[in-house]
Amino acid sequence: MTGYIFSAILVLYPALQSVTDLGLQLAFQLAVLAVFLAWLFLKASGPGLPGGLADRRFLPLWAAAALSLAAAAFSPFSGYIVGEWGNFGCGLLIFLCASFMPQEERERAGRALLWGAWLVVSLSVVQAFALHNFAARPPLTNLNALALYCVMVLPVALERRAWVLSGLLVGLTIWTQSLGAALAALTAAGFYAASRGRALKENAAVFAALALLGCAVLLLVQADSAAGRLAWWRGALSMIAERPLSGFGHSAYTWAQALFQPAGFREHSIYAHNYYLEFIAENGLFAAAAWFAALWAAARRRGGLARYAVIAALAHSLVDFGLSVPANFWLFCFLLASPAPEGPAFKPSPSALRAGLLAAALLTAALGRPFLGALAFERHRSAALAAAAAGDPAGAEAALSAELKGDLFRQPALEFLGRILMTTPGGELRAAACFEEALLLNRYSAASWRALERIYSAPGREAAAAGLARRKGAL
């Protein structure tokens, strides 16, 4: 069962990533969760739960999940990131399920992975030569993310002797002109050469060639690209220094980074372009230590050419954000999994099974409620925009009334209403009140600071502008 469902995900999600909205993302997340819960139920009611689930190799994984979920729950940006932690959680579930999949199902999912790659390559060709929008909106949202996808799939294609697909993946990677992917491929090639068991001097020519290619790639890096990455990394380090233990919540870098960028730097990015710094800034040091320990152990256990796909992804993550893209992250988690130890099966009693089902249902409902609230918020925002376009700011506020009276989405609703009121004649002071209230809820909101600076820059509001500057300087 898991093989069929994961096959569908590996085929469809990469091609759909660039057009994924909140509803489609939630649908895929629910599919992964449903598969995992169904798998647990069938195992528990049949032969029994695999004893390997309690193996210590998975303890860092459970710790990372719990700590990361806590960071998201207590994030100052919780209303913005409520639908994002599910991407990380689903990746962990894919890793777990793939670790216990029978060999036949793993083979089926591996073949589906290659079908998904064919779909991505075909879509890229259609976009480039028929739709002419490949550069603007390629599969997997970004050329660098697409390049990482190709680099991760390539070792699997080579291992399965899919020579035509391998050649197309190499060509597509070159077509993206991603220097990060080039460095990742060279790193994986270096590890592969080192693993052949020959003496260092016998591989000296290979390592020298790889080093020269690596230097050539580094020389091609543009100055503005390097400067941008240094600024984004510095911003992530500032976020870590501000909340080292709790972090800002999974995917919160997108919303927090503008406040932590160096003064005068205007090239903002929704990703830190370094997965490790971004993960620490968002989830905290403890969650990061658990997750990176799980990654390191799993990468060491992984066999076959898929090991070098994992190595390439980890190297790519030093300079880019490919693993922040859900489809890439889920593929990475699937490739990371290696067969888990069997151990004695655990057969719960009927009463324990019923209690477990009830607990799973309650947990699913608790986790699903915020996601459904996010979908409702999307509908209410569309209604508010329609009312604003019709010249009815009161109607826009009424459309957001549920979120404005609530808790989780209060801050994003206030900021959204504030942006609407800023475009309404005579609505600036009411907008300022919205942004001031949003800052009371979250002092790290760069959007509110920027909006208030713009509102208070009008003549006659010098005192308010000076007070705002003092408050921001204190922060």
C-alpha cells in the first residue's frame, strides 16, 4: 500500500510544485498522513508493529519532530507558517515508512521516481519550447531547486541503468546553469572516487581534476550572488542569536529575515540559501542537533548510488535552498531511508489499539484544525480584497472579522487589513492602528515596521516617526 501511494507522490508532486497552492499542499500532506496512519493500523491489527520503530536510530528523528513542532507552535509568526510545518513532518513520515517498506514496494517506488523524473524533463521541454515560460517558472519553482532535483535523481537513474534519462538529467542540470548543483555533483563525485578503496595516490588525478573543476565553478560565481548569500547567512546568524533555543518556527525565515538583514541591504530572499543555518534559525539549536544527527547517521547507513544523491543534496544545501522546497525535501527523505532493523513485532491488545486510534484521531484533528483555518483565512482575504476593490473598507474589515477576533491569524489579518486601509483615502491612521497592534503581537514583524515608517513619514507626523525609530533601534 505505501509503495503505491508514495509512487503517486514521487511522480506527481515534483511536477506540481511550481503551481502548488495552500489547498493542494494540504491535500498532499493529508495523503502522506493518511498513508502513515493506515500503515500503523494495518500493522497493529495484523502481524504487529515493527519493533524497529523503537530502535534508537529513530530517537533523534522523534526528538527533532517534537522540538520543531514546539518551535512552530510558539513562533511569533505562527499565523503565517501554520501550513508549513506539515511539509517537514511529512518528510519525516516518508523517511519512517520508506525504512520499513518491503523490497518489492521500494522497487515500485524507485521506478515511480524515474517516471516522475521523465515527467519533469518533459514538462521542462514543453515550457521551454511551447509555453516559453521555463526561465520564469520552471518545475519545482526555481532553476536551482530544479537542478538539485536532477542531481538527486541522477544516481538512481544510473543505478537502474536508465541511460537516456540520465543523459537528459545531466543536460537539464547544465541548462539550469546552477553553480550550486555543479558543486554538489563534484562533491558527490569526490566521495564516490574516495569510496572505491584504492590508495590516495591512485586517485590523485581524479581528485585534482575535481578540485580544478570546483575552482572553476567558484570563479564563475558572480559578486552580487556571493554578497547576497553572505548577507542572508548573516541575517540567519542574527536570528539564531536572538532566539537560539526556540527558533522562530519552521519556514519563518521568509517572514522574519527583513528585520535581520544588514542595514542598507535591499536584496531580500525568502530563503537563507544555507539549509543548515536556516533550519537552526527556524527550529532552534536543540531541534537542529537532533535532526542533523539523524541526517548524519542515515547518510552513513545508506548504500548504493543513492548515498551519493544524499551527499549531493547535503553539499548543495551549504549554498542554496533546494531542500526548503517540499517536493525536493520529500524526495530527499525517501532517498535517505535504508531498511530498518526488524526486531520482535509488537502486537497491541484490542483496547490499546482502540485507545491508539482515538489518540491518532484527536491528534489529527488538533493538527488539522489550524490548516483548515488557514484555508478559511485565504477565502476571507479574497472577500476582503473584493470589498476593497469595490470601495468598501468596512466590508473588507467585516470579511476578516473571524480572524481579527481570533488568536492564531490575528496578526496576519491585522497586517492585511492595514495594507488595504493604506490604499483607502483617509485610512492611513486606521491602518497605523492595525500595524501598531500587530507589533504588540509580534515585535519581529518587518512588514509592520516598514508600513509604519511609510505612514509616519508624512508631514506633521515627525513625533510619531521619531518614536518609531527609537522603538526599532531598541529592538
